[in-house]
Amino acid sequence: MGNKQLAIDELPAIDDGWWESILAEEEGNRINKKSSRPINAQERSIKSLDWVRASDIFTQDQIILMSVTGFNKGGLLVEHDDIHGFIPCSHLVKLAPQMSKEERESCLSAYVGKSLSLKIIECARDEGRLVFSERAAQTEPGRRTVLMENLRVAQKVSGDVTNITEFGVFIDLGGVEGLIHISELSWGRVDHPSNILKIGQKVDVLILEILPERCRVALSLKRLVPNPWVGVENKYQKNQIVQVEITSLASFGAFARVEDGFEGLIHFSEIPLTPNKNIKDLLNPGDKVMAKIMKVDVSRQRMGLSLNLEKSSGN
């Protein structure tokens, strides 16, 4: 694990809704979740949960054997005696990241009735949240505590990619899993995290936030390299003609890479198409074309491009 550390004031603050969006994605709609039997038969009331025992298990980073009682689209429901909680899909060892909805449901259903060795990774009594992880239980008891005590915000560390989801990439830091949200993978646009990293890949990352009480570590890949948008207004101006590479096509236009780290949008109206022709007839991903810069908006990190080279963008 690396130990390079940057000044904390170099790191922009994380959006307040950062973790909330992740939790919503992982757990799905827990009110209307699909499961093997009715919700009220699976979930006991919060009052019946032994929070004191759960807190002790969490604090001591112990491994506990739990039975799977049900599932929803976001993961598994587990319980043992007076403790019960939830395992997000991303924390199941044998659940493949690239599965269809039907395959995932079949796989989750097969867990019902089985027992799993787990660790508690979040114990929030006020919110009634008790979250478990099978991945975390792959390391010895107490390992998480040691790691969390040594991790620091703005520290550069190394880890292995363990799971890739629609919303980001999970990185094993040696006993604690951190998350690179999709917005922190690249300064440029990311269609899917799997286009940036692969499972098993070793990668250097920067720590953005640490919440020991919830075992959460927010990571960034993009902030290890300079932000290409800094100084763009001095390098690129309106009406300047540049060579770009087409990266993807959409019904409203095409995205084009201006340089590593940022792309511009060629709107449909800025593509010279002959009658009865569409964008795919003229452009393909990988094509290198000359384009005119129509607009540069550094604050929103957006650039408008045009293939109508004779057209002026105005003032």
C-alpha cells in the first residue's frame, strides 16, 4: 500500500448526496422489494434487534454466521437469533457483477436457506441500519480496525478491484473495501465503470473520505492526475478548429474526445447530414475528424463542437 499524501485542502468536498445515491442503488427500493416471501414475514421490527450485541460484533470486527432468510433486487436478508440485517449484492463473493436481472434474481434466490460467514460493515441504530458483508469476512477478525486507524484523507494507496457496478468500482485496500464512485473514475465522461477498470486489476487511488463508524472509504482515481479542464479557456477558444476522436454516438449527436480527460459534444444540428442519412452513416467511434469549437463552459466542464467548419459561433 502506498503512503503518498496530498494536502487536504487540495481535495474538493464530496457532494452531500454521494453516499445516499450509492446506498439507494445498492439496496434498491426496500419498501417494494421483490423477495422469496412477504416482507412482514422476513423483517422483524427494529426493536427486536439486539443493538448492543451487534455493536460489539461490529466494533471488534468479528465474523458471525448468519442464515439467509430472503432477498430483494439489492441483496440478501440475513438473521441469527436476535440479530438481522442486509447484505448488498456488491458484498457477496460469488455474485458476478455482469448479470442480467433474471440471472441475478436466480442467484440471489439460491442463497435462501444457506448460512454465510459475515462481518458487520455498518451499524447505525438511529437509522435502523445493520449492513453485512461476505467480502469483508474474507479477512481475519480485527484487520479492519487496524487498517481504518492507519488510513488518512488525501493519502494515496493501492488496492485490487473486487467488484464493478453501474455506480462505481469497489477496491480492496487489504481488508477494507473502498469505493470509487463513477464520478471519480475519470475527468471525462464514463459510460460504464467497466470501461475504465477490470476486476482483479491493481490500481492506485486517492482517499477522499473515511467514515470508520460505517466502514466507508470514498476513493478517487481521477484526482491522481491533473484536471484537464484547468486552463482550458487559455488553450481553446471559440471558432478554433481542432482534431477530435469520436467516442460514442447518441440520438442527439456525437461525443468526441478533444484530449485525454475531456470530451466535447457535437450536437445533431452541427453534423452536416444529407437527406435520408443519419449520424451512423457519417460517423463511427474511433473516427478522427476536424471540428470547430462553438462553446467552452469550464464551470460545467462542457464543450460544444461543430462539423460545419464554415459556421461561426458568434460572440
